[in-house]
Amino acid sequence: MDPIFTVVVGILMALAISGLVVGVANDAVNFLNSALGSKAAPYWVIMTVASAGIIIGALTSSGMMEVARSGVFYPGQFTFAEIMMLFLGVMFANVILLDLFNTFGLPTSTTVSLVFGLLGAAIAVAAVKIWGAPELHGSDLSNYINSGSAMVIISAILVSVAVAFVIGSIVMYLTRIIFTFRYHKVFSRVGYMWCGIAFTAITYFALFKGLKSSGLVSPQLMQYMGENLGLSLLVIWVACSILMAILQHIFKVNILKVTILAGTFALALAFAGNDLVNFIGVPIAGWDSYRIAAEGGGPDMMMGELMKPVTANFGFLVAAGVIMIITLWTNKKAKSVTETEINLAKQDEGVERFGSTIISRSLVRAALSFNRSIEKVMPERLRRSVEKRFLPLRPQEGDAGKAPFDMIRATVNLTVASILISAATSLRLPLSTTYATFMVAMGSSLADRAWGRESAVYRITGVLTVISGWFLTALVAFVIAFAVALALMYGGTVAIILITILCGYMLVQSAILHRRREAKKEMAKQNITGNREAEDVMASIITEVSETMESVTHIYRDTLLGTFNEDRKILRKTVKDSNELFYQARERKYQVLPTLQQLQSNYIESGHYYVQVVDYMSEVTKALAHITRPCFEHINNNHEGLSKEQVDDLIYINDEVSRIFERINVMLQSNDFEDIEPVLRMRDKLFADLDEAIKHQLKRIKAKASSTKASLLYLNILTETKTMILQSRNLLKSQKYFVEYRNYEEPVAAV
């Protein structure tokens, strides 16, 4: 056997480990979202329950491994050498793609990534065979690709998106009608029956999706339940309801928490048992191919033996389970993906990660119009009755704000997802657990009115971003696998080495990028009040304003210097830095209300000035961004630079601005505002100088002494500089009052 194939097997095993890491990081959201979002238990308890589900699911992994070797293509049509290149191309594409989604915190389907990766690589290898054989034609591609199986997989996955969303919405709406947000009184009477239904769905799901082929459950029992499904479910529901009633009324256990943890265990078990093929199916197929070829015929041996049923190596399953558990506890990208889904489903609005698009705005307008039409024909009494069922909790009520959503919605998410996945399994339809769980969660959040008018456009944009990412997953997985497989087929050993190095480099770079993004996010969180004392909040605000103005000073100076010297590198950096300042200021505006709530009653006046400070800080950073971007675009587009007269004027203006900012920064850092009047006089003088500079420029324009683009840039710099200084002066004044009230206002005595 050629040593290169031994190296390929080693690479496949390394990619299997990497695939497990990136796969768990992305799919963890499937089984953690409901428990973490409802805060059903401490973090370590949720993770322990999920870990138990993973290890049992991995050790009892059923015969899903066939998908990797015969679900998309016919292995008997390929030689050992060809199929090893095919598998290698799939794994490179799979790992790179999933890691990319994890880096940006977006959930996607590992099933889709695997299926389309296999399809792309198989078509590439088959195309090379057809091109190299004169007797073969393009129509012969059907002899290599199992197109019927692939289309069934793809269509079932796409249908599951709409079905999961609609059913999740309907079930959540009816559930909230029954329980409302103040569910404790009703739940004490009928909760055991509700949890019995949920537990029945979860139990059935665990049996048929997770343990059906594991050997832990009697085949005769599984057959009997399948033949007498209605009776079986009734018996399970009665037994679960009795158990829940005993726990609730005798042992005083919160059965919602028990149900949520049981659902988390079941989904984790099914994930490990059925989605394990997405991570190690291809490497194990590569290992089996290597073993078969070594025993029977070498690189030119046809691999029809891969069509035989698979018995997974127990050692591989143990190792896979351990790696998945370690990843679950330690991988920070898993937390990023989970946060994305929880933020899209949380009950209260806040800082929204996604922006607004014309599609999301149109959908919201259409929904509002439809809602008004329904209200016109709905009897007033019925409308008021329904509205009462959806009244949100008030801030002073016990459960308000404790979790992104309550445990009633968490049980709906787990129950509906379990039923959908179980139904698809019993019908022998492949289904993406990511798509099902995500769309159920989005449907339930919509029905629960979590997408209010304050947040709907941003949530819809987020959901559409994730869904479009799913379609992108299919396309990118296909293209990358196709391209890599072609390169491997033609490049041989050199291509294997180069692509391996490239893959490793991309993984390292994505880790660095994710670490930087998380560091920025952590810095932003430090500016959020959290649970700090009011004095800590006040001190943080004062420091924050000082640091922002210090950054504005440096960026403005560097922008002008970069423009004078036509230095694109400096200007690109100032654009990046100014954009970051602007986005931080924008997020601060969303955080105003939580900050004000953190301040005690004796800081009400200070809170009033804090609102002004935040607004003026936003305006300062906006004006700065309106200077940096045009300067960079002007130089980047190779337009004619500023004239000597314009540069001289701006150097003078920059000196004046620097003196003003220096005075402002000293006052902000020392909290001593005695020099505020001199700054006012300096501002007035600067405004006069700016007006004079504008007049000089108008004369130069009339005399055609400068180019049009340079003139527009010059006037823009002067105008935005004036705005920036004006808002900086207002910021300083508001900060002065903010600090004074902080220092001198007496606390209000407790009543």
C-alpha cells in the first residue's frame, strides 16, 4: 500500500477530531437552548445532563453510518484511491464550513453540510473519471450518484423548516391561552397532565430516535409499540402523568424543571446517536476502505464492499463521546451559537444583534395589517379575553426578567421538536435536528409575542439570516467539496499537503478572529451595568466617557495626517476604529434603560444627565465617522489630493481642535470642570476660523483653484469638525452636571 494513503487516513482521523469539535460547537444549541434559555437549572446541572445524553447516544449509535458511504453515491463505482480523495475532500469542506459558522455564532445543519459535501465531492471524482474515459459521457453521472436518495434527504430537510415553524407557533399559542404568563395557579391543578404529555413525547422520542437500534430496548417491545402506537402512547401518558402528580403534590418538585432536563437529555442522546455520522462517518468509512484495500487489492480495488451494513468500532464511539463532552464544556464557540438562538427568542427586547432590512420591515408591516384585519372581524369580548391571556409579567412580579423565556415555552420547544423528529424517523424521512429545533423555537417565540414592535424587524432579520445561511451551507459545502476533490484528484500528494496546511491555517485564523470578537463583546459587557452597585455604575460611566473622547482625539488627528500624506493604511485603520466607536455608542443608547434602572432613586437627576451624555457621545462618534469614511474613500479612489492652501488650513484647524480636545480630556479625566468657560471661548474662536476657512474655499472654487472632489472633501471635513466640536462641548457640559449630582446629591432615606 502506498504510504500516502496511510497519511490520508491519519489526516482523516485528525479531521474527525476537528469535525467533532466544530460539530458539537454548532449542534449544542439543539439540546441546550430550552434549558439555558429558561434557566431551568444551574449551568453545571444542564451540562451534566446533556453530557450523560451524549455519552449514551454515542455508545449506542445506530446504523446511520451508511449515509456517509452509500447514502449519496454508489461506492462500487469508485476505486480505493478515488474514494479516499472523495472522503478527504468532504472532511476538509465540512470542517472549514462548520468552523466558519461557529466563528460568527450562527447555527447551521451538520447534516446538510455532510450531504452536500458528499454530493459535491462525489460529482467531482465522477466527473474526473468520465472526462478521462472516452467511452463515458455526461449522462453516465447517474451511475455514480444516488440522486434519488439525495433528493429525498434534501426535500425532507427543506419541508421541515416550514412545518416546524408553523406547528411550534400553533402549539405555543394554544399553550399560552391555557396557562398565560402567570401560569402557577393553573399549573398547580393541571400541570401534571401537561408535563405528562411532554414527557410522553420525550420518552417516545428517546426510544424511537435515540435507542431503537441500540440493543438496550427489547426489539419485541419496539415492534409492539410500533404496531399499537395509540395504546402505547396512552399508557405512557397515564404513567407519566401519575409520576408527575406524585412529584408535584407529594414531593413538591418543580415538574417543569424535571421535564425540561429530561427533554435536554433526550435531544442530546438523539444528537449523539444519529448525528455522529456527520462528524466521524466519513473518517470511519475511510478507515474501513483502507483496511479493505490493504487486505484485498490495493489502490485500484473497487469499493463495493462499503455497501455492506456497518458495525461501528466501539473504541471509536467511546473516543467520539469523550471528545464531544469535553467540547461541550470547554468550547466558547458553542456558547456563541447558543447565545444567538436565545437572543432571537428572548421575551424582552434589548440590544439586538441583527439590523433591519427591507424584507423584515415589509413582513412586519404585512403582519400588522393582517392583525388589524383580524381584530376588525373578531368580537370585542373575545379579543379582550385573548389579550388578557398574553399580558406580560410586570417588572415587580417574581419571574419577570429572570430568564430570556419561561419554562412553559421551554417545554413546548422540547415537546414539539421531539414529536416532529420522532414522526420523521418513523416515516423514514431524514430530518435536520438543527432546523427542527431552531424553527420550533422561533415559531414559539413569535406566538408568545416575544417579537414585539420594538424588536420584530431585528428578530426577523436574524431568522432570515440564519435560514439564508442554511441554504448557503448547502451551496458552499457543495462548491468547497467539489473544488477540493478536483484539486486532490489532479494534484495528488502535493495537493494533499497544501490543502492540509491551508485548512490548518484557516482553523487557526478563525480561532483568533473568534477570540477577538469575544474580547470585544466582553469589553462591551463591562460597559453594561449588570448587577453592580450604583456607585460602580457611575464610576464606569465617567471612565467610559473619558476613554471615548481620548480615542476621538487620536482618530481625528490620524485621519487628517493620513489624508495629507495620502496614506491608505492609516486611513483604513481610522475608519475601522471610528466605526467601532460609533457602534459602541449606538449600543450604549440601547443600554440606557437598564443603566437607569440600576441607579438608585437618589441618582434620578444624574440619570437625566446620563441620557444626555449618551446622546451627545453618539453624535460625536457619528460626526467622526462622517470624516474618516469620506477621507479614506477619497484617497482609496486615487482622487487628487488636497491643495497646499487646504492642507495649511486643516493643519491650523487640527491644532485648534487638538487644544480643545486636550482641555476637554483633562477635565474629563480629573472631573474638574473649572476650565469649561475657556473651552467655550476656544470653541467660538474655532467656529469663526471654520467659517473663514469655508469662505476661502468658496473663493478658490470660484477661481477654479482646486478640484471638485478635493473641495467637497475639504468642506465635509470642516462641517463635520464643527458638528463634532459642538457636540463635544455639549457632552462636556452634561458630564459636568452628571458628576456634580453624583458627588453632591444626598441619598434618599429609606422609608
